[in-house]
Amino acid sequence: MSEDQPPVAAPQGDERAGVLRTLRELPPPVLALLCGIAVNRMGSFVSLFLVLYVTGLGYRPAEAGGALTAFGLGAIAGVVTGGAATDRFGARNVIVASMALSGVGVGAVGFVTGYLPLLGISLAIGAVTQLYRPASTTMLSELTPPRRLVITTAASRLGLNVGATLAPLLGVWLAGFGYRAVFLADAITSVVFAVAAMFVLPGGRPGREAAQAVRHEDGTRGGYRAVLRDRRYLLVLAAMFATALAEVQYQAVLPLEIRDRGLPTAVYGAVVALNGALVILLELPLTPYVQRLPMRTAISVGTLLIGGGLALAGVSAGVWLLFAGALIWTMGEIVSAPSSNAYPALAAPGHLRSRYIGAFAACHTIGYAVGPAVGTALFQYDGALVWLMCAGLGVAGFFGMWFGVRTPAHETAPAARATPRPATDLN
């Protein structure tokens, strides 16, 4: 928030606030940021159409996969760099820079035809498009009272999921005008987000004075080394990586499993549609009830359900079990994701918040990046091993979250409802 803006305090009775009340009482910049995140996601087409564009230029599928891999590597670098940049330059400045650079880079993709330039621009786009993730999460946490952050995170996820659902439909329509139209539309949404962020979001370096006070008081400095010294948070990061490694198998291996059973592709489409529909329809309404649980319980149990639900895909007992497994892993996502995505901001000291968020996002991104290669390699050797791996990762994630997640101060101190951000005292 801007340096002359007072800290945000939670209203009285905040612990029982529902979804509508929370959204009504959010500061206008938070609402604007939530809308911007949703619209930007709806207009994000690069990862969806990059392979089709590259193969359409005459390159082999493996070469197209190389471009997508470069995009993924850039994304990993982007979330790590985004955490550091937010700490140094402020959340709004990073969001504006990320979206503006994304607009330039994505808009240029449709005019690049050489393979090495395609690799380079894919790497660059992957990085700049992900810079904003730690910045936007940091800003949400700075402008939202601690007791409202989980619901606000669920609202942000709703926008992302709705945007992700609509993006392929809109992209397919635009592809009828050519891939340049697809990438230019993506670029326009990014630039519009950048301009809106410049004029609507508060500037400054959030919590700068408080961060300096904490830094001098506890003798620590910022940087990822300080994050890595938090041993309990390392357990959380490892558990997040394990969860992502398991979760991505529904995209990488589940369609292969369904195909090898002789089932139609429509079954896979129905399973994925069930997951998306339940998350969109149920996550936000259920979050006020889920957050009454201790955060450690919600995150760890949800993680276990994700691994267990995916593991059921390895049991050949009929199509119904595929849908039962999807229901279980989806409920695990609904239970754990809002709390786990809010946790880094609640767990971090003020001067390390963006680094904690960046490290968490990086572990999730790395898990999703390497998961398909691991899963498909295991599936080629023995398909059952993939689902046993998911079960094991679910159990490992459960224990990592259970022993790693601390209890945020707002869960134990009634007086914390009226204290400003940040919530840095954990026990």
C-alpha cells in the first residue's frame, strides 16, 4: 500500500464474516485486483496455443515441446524473481512491469518464425508473465485483514478458475482469425491490466517501515537465504512440491490410463469437467466453513485427499471409481487450496513476505513442470506405479504440512482481529 495509507484493520466480528460480507467490505483496490486477475487469466492463451502455433510453422512436435518447456522454465524463474522484485520495488510496480512486458512479448510471438528466437521469446514470456504472481498475492495480503485472507484467496481462485475455463473457448474462436489474433488479444488484456494497475492500485513499498523495524529487531535481513533458514517452512515447501507433482498427473497420465482401459475420451473430459465445475461452484461458498478448522488441519487433510483421490485412478473397478476419485481429489483441492495459498503471507515476517510467497509459488510451478515427465516415464514402465506414487506423495504432503504449518496469530489471539497487517507472530 502507499506509504501514507493507514494499515488495514479487520472489522469487529470479523471471524464470522461470510463470503458476501467479506467481498462487500474489501477495499476497492482489492476488488480491482481480483477483477484484473480474472480478466487477465481469461485472456491468457500462450501456454494453450504455443504448441499449435510452432507446429503450424512446420516444426516437429518435439521442437514445439521444447518451446513449451522454455516457457515453463521461464515461469519458474519468474515467480522466484517476482518475489525478490516485489520486496525491492513494491507490488504495484512489479504488477505493472509484468503485465506491460507480457503485452510486448506476447504480442510479438505471432511475428516470430525462427526456432531459436521462438525459444528465446518463450523463455522470456514465461518469466515476465509470472512476475506478477508473488506481487499480486503480496498486495492482497497487505490490503486484506488476516481473518479475511482465506476467503479473499478463494475469491481470487474463483476468478482464475473461471478465466481458465473460458480461455480455451475464447482462444478457439480467435484462432479462426489466425494465431496472430490470439496472441494480440492476449497482449491487449495484459496491457489493459497494466494501465489499470497503474491508476487503481496503491503504490509504494508495502509495509516498508514495519519491515525495517522487524529487520532491525530480529537481526535478520531479506532474501531467499532467510526463507531457507525457516526449517518448518521448508517442510511446507517440500509438501507443496509433492502435492503439485501428484496433482498434475490428472493432466499428464489420467488420459493415458483411461485410453488404455479402452474407455472413450469423453470419460476423461467428463472427469475434468467435474473437477472444474465443483471447484467453481463450491470452493468459495464452502471456504467460510473450512476456515473454521485450524489452518494446519485444512491444508494437511486436503493434501491427503488430493493424493488419495488420484490414487483411486489405479484401481480398475469401473468408471464410477474414476468419478469417485475425482470427487475426492477435488474436495481435497477445495479444502486445502484457499488456506495453503493464503498461508505464506500469514507465516512470513513482514520483510520476507514476498519471498515466502515467491518460494511457495516456485515449488508449485516446479512440481507442475517436472510432474508430466516423471508420471509418463513411470506409466510407460508400469502404470500402477504412477498412482502408488500419488498415494505416497499425498501421505508425504500430509505430514509435511502437518508438521510444517504453524498456527497464525489470528487463530489464537482474539485481539488479533483488530490488529493491522502483517500477522507475523506464529506459535
